[in-house]
Amino acid sequence: MSEQVVRDAASLRRLVAAPVPRVAAKVRSELGPVDLDFLARSPFCIVATSDVDGNADASPKGDPPGFCHVLDERTIAIPERAGNRRLDGYLNVLTNPHVGLVFLVPGRGDTLRINGTATVVSDADWFSELRVNDTPPLLALKVAVEEVFFHCSKAFLRSRLWNPESWDPQGAPSPATILRTVLPADDPLVERADRGGDFSDQELYPTP
């Protein structure tokens, strides 16, 4: 099977025309009131990072709406809660601080994108404002905003992501099937899966 590979920007632009001026000019260097309102209602974002060799990671982050803490118009912070301890994105930031963020609001097709440089913070005066159920974050990703803009909703419309009629969660591989794929055959969870047992989220994705 043959394929045509695009290897330079000029070839890419011959396939996809340049954006219209209003789209090209929508990138801003700091957060405005409309951005702050959107962040106050967002409970979820994706954090994209890479290490110095270009090995990439995209990690989901979520908390109650407004979890992204705004320090000022050019600085935000994303709290880190107890999880699987992989710290892929944080390890990347230690060697390559450039990050890309996509913030979502459930039911909305548009997203807020923020690009900037990040530092890993273990404590700060503002950690008290990141408490959830009176528990402070383990860490925070502090991001110096360099670019901010809204992204259109076409991907959400095409995918029908927020349309419940398009959902088929049971059609994806079951947790038991996933366990059999990624764990040794003699793992107790696999044995339970073979017996048709159910699993809690904590068992499947344990938080130490």
C-alpha cells in the first residue's frame, strides 16, 4: 500500500490553505475576562508535554469547576492530586518546560487552549486556595501563559461527543478484557475477571 508523506510546510500549505485573518489573529498573550469565565466553569483539561528528545505525553486533569487557579492574567496553576504516581508530564517539564493545555466545559463544543512554559511547584501561599475536601494538592503545575485562544467546536460536532445518543460505553473493551491484556495471567484481578467479577475504579486504577 502506497502513501504520500508530507515533509515540509510548503507542501502542507498546498493541501490546506492558510487560515482566514480573523482566525490567525485570535491568539492573545494574556487571559481576558471571557477566558477567566470559561476557566471558572471548566472541570477538566488535557496537559500536553514532551521531554528534550520529543517523547510526548498528554495527561487528563480534573477537579470541581474552576480547579485551574488563576494567579494573574499571565499565570495559572493546575493542582495535582493523588494518582498512579507516574508523573510523566511533570518529569517532562523538568527537562522541557513547554506545555499545551486544552480546557473543556461539558456540553460545550468550543475549548480554551493555553500554551506556555511551566514549572513544578511543591508548595506556595496559594496552595490553600487549591484545597478540595480540605486536602491540599500534592504539587501544582504553574504555567506562564504565552498564547491563549478559543478553538472552534467542529471536532465535537463531528464526533457527537456530547450527544448521549451516540454513546456506546459498553462497546469498548470491558475492564476485565483490559486486565487480561495488561496483567500477568496469575494476577488475582485477572482470576476475578475470568470468574466474571466486578471491579471498582480504585481496583482498576489504584491510587496509592
